[in-house]
Amino acid sequence: MARICEKILMRIDVTADRLYAWPQLVKDTHELGLFISAQK
């Protein structure tokens, strides 16, 4: 039973990390794009 709970919690953690990472990634990519276009 504990093992199953651990697995579920790990899965939630991973999902939360991804949900958090996505906006950050989009923001970084956007800033990188602005930086690159400013260099031209």
C-alpha cells in the first residue's frame, strides 16, 4: 500500500515539475528569441 502511495506521490511531483517548468521554458525561449533578434 505504501509503495503505491509513494509511486503516486512521485508521479504528482514529476507532473508538478513539468507544469512549473513549461511556463519557465516558454519564457526563456521567448527571451532568447528577443535576444537573438536584437543581435541581427
